[in-house]
Amino acid sequence: MTEYRNDKGSCALLALIDTAHKDLYVAGTGDCRAVAGVSEPDPDAAGGGVWRVDVLSDDQTGRNPSELRRCVSAFPLSLLGVLWC
């Protein structure tokens, strides 16, 4: 059986803010992740607030179960041999 190891790669992340419609679009590939820090008022804090993090994208690698399923569906292991991620 042929063994394939992917030890090279790249990643890209793009965010587009549509201010007219107040929409945010995020596209990514590879092992990059988009996150947003969101400030929210905290009634218990005197004039302050709290920050939370929203994850906006998923890693596009074989370590992500849904991405691995997508790859195996598109390229069955019988064609690839062994997939290393």
C-alpha cells in the first residue's frame, strides 16, 4: 500500500465586513482559525464589561473529524492509500 504524508502546506484566512448589511463573512483554508473578541456589558461591573471569544471558523485539516470525513468521501482511501494528517 502506498503511504502519503502531508508535511507541507499553507493556510489563508479572509474576512469581509459588509457594513451596509452588518454582516461578517469569513473564509479559510488550512490550519488557521478566525476568532472575534466581543465586548458585552456586565451589569455587575462598574462601567465595565466582559469579553468573550467567538470562534468563526473550523480548522481545515485531517485532525478535524468533519473535514476528514469530507476528504475521505471525496477521495476514498482505496485511491489514496494511507492518509496522514
